[in-house]
Amino acid sequence: MGSASLAPLAERTARCYRDRALASAWVAEAPRASLAHGDAGVAYFLFRHGGFGGGQQSLEAAALWASRAARVRDQRGAFVSRSSGLSSIPGGALHYHQPGVWWVRALVAAARNDRAAVRRSALQFAEAGARMRGAPWDVSWGAAGLLLGCAQLMESLKDPVVLAPVRAAGEDLAAALAALPESNGALPAETVLGYLGAAHGWGGVAHALLRWSRAICGPPPAEALVLLERLTPLRRPSGRWPIRVGSREVARGWCHGSAGWAQLWALAWQVTGDLQLLGFAADCAQDAVDASDGPASLCCGRAGQGFAALTLYRATGERRWLTAAHRVAADAVRAAADEEAPAHQLFAGQLGVMLLVAELADPARAAMPVYEAIGG
């Protein structure tokens, strides 16, 4: 499958969800409201597609899907599902619970210049962040994910009154995360997070702190830089970072593996100017795109690996990374066709693959959802 044949797939997917929105249909099976698995994720796809050629049609459909996610948020099955293994979801999880609904609604409303909806949604999101105290701390389930959400709203919204509660929540989350590495020990293995990677580990915490500092135009927190120094020597001779300290297990996907590490080290290079960190990012991205097979998804598979290649393309301008991203996207499309993952799931299903395909239309603006900064 050549890269030229990919673009119509994203438009076909967008047309499908635009039609479903107008027909008053929505994701029926649980969990049906979340960013990772439900209506909010469909809204995010259409929101981004609107800026990559889908125009106002996709943006208006995104608003409908986001509104439906908000309407069903208190219903049984909105965020949990025994069949999917998600039978207990922390209320502060951006990817899996209500904060993700409000986050997407705020972004969509800002793109549509709906100021009233921006105010309501941003406040709801900020209040969710303000309630987040204690564990879990990571990107997928807790405080680091909420801080990334705060960072994106600081970058996307303009009204200082709307941003005030978002900034306050972000400052509290950042302070708690900055204190975390010293709370139970000096090394990542000795503290409350057992994992190292983007979704559930210390790499994700460092990434969130660096994103926040950039969003508020501040210097990188010393605690984040110290954490980077502690993570560096954990690199294995292969150039990969293990899933856990002392483990030999490695991965190539975003959640625990090289794709997520590539994005952390690229951001760290941008913040510090340390070329060694850019070298780390390139090595990790190369490892990610060298995978010959694997699942299709954003979280664990080829779509997330494709976004890592685009991270290096934006950082270096080297065409080889764009070529790799197109190749990996084609791999992801083929893998998605063979999988049984739900078509509508953004992080674990086929919709994430279509997001990568859509964003290849303008690779300079492509971004891993939540984890990387998106344009206005």
C-alpha cells in the first residue's frame, strides 16, 4: 500500500463519523464516552481532521460527538466495561474518564469560537485537575496526564479568565509531580511508579513536567532535569530503555517502549539544547520504526510508532523520518484490517490509525494525542 493511497482512507473514516453524528447515532457499547475508547475520542479525531483538510464539516461533527460524550458521562458504562478489562477507572484519568471529555470539548469549542462552551468545559476540566490528589501519578491514569491536558489548554486557549483555573490546577499538579521522585527514594525504582515509559512510568512524568514548563513559558523545573539524569544510565546496551528498572524486557510501542522514549528525548533536547538527547531520540525512533510487525494501535503499536517518526521529522527536518512514517502508517493500516479491535477506539482501535493517516497530510503539525503539543 503506497502513501498516496492512504489519504482517502482518513477522509472515508471522517465521512463515516460525520454521517453517524448527523444520524444521531453514537458508540453504543461500553466504555462509550472516553477519549481512549469512546465518543470523546471520535470527537478528537474529527477535531484534528477538521484542521487537516476536513474543514468545518468535520469540526461541527466533532462538536456533536463531544456533546454526546458529555451527555452520557453519568450513565452506566460510560467509562468502564468488564469485557474490555476496564472495570475500575480512576476519576482523574484524562484518557479514560471525565477529564478527557471536558478537555476535548474545550479544544473543539475553541476551534469553533464558541466562547461559552470553552468557559464551561475548561472550568470542568480544571476542577477535575484540582481534585486530583495523590496516586495514581502517571500519564494514562492520573496526574501527569492531567498536567499534559492543562499544558495543551494553556497553549490553545486565549482568554486569561478562562485560563486562570487551568493554570492554577496545572501549577498544583506540577508541584506534586516535581516532588514525587524524592517522596519514597532517590531512584525511579524506589518510588511509587514501577514502570519507566511514557504511559505509566517516569518517562511520562518527566515529559509532562517539561511540556508544562514550555506551555507557561517558564524554565524547565530542576526536578525534571534531575529525573532525566536518573533515567539516562538506565539505557540498555542495545540503546533501548527497559520497561522496568533492572528488567531485560523492552518494547517498541508508545506506552512502554521506544516510541514514547523518542518523544521524551526529543522534547528534552528542545528544552535543554543537549545534542546527546537528540541522539537518544533518534535511536529510539529508529528502533520503533524498525519493527516488522505488531498491533496497529496508537498506544502499543504501529500508529504510535509512526507518530514517533514524525516527532523526529519535525525535530530534524530529515526526509528519512517522513518516509518511515508513511511506511509505518501503511503497516498500521494493514494490521488494523486484520485485527478485531473496535473501529471507533482512538488509542486501542482503528481510529488511531486513521488519525495518523490524516495527520500525514501536514507532518509539520502532526502530534501524538495528549502527549505532544498541537497547534492552535
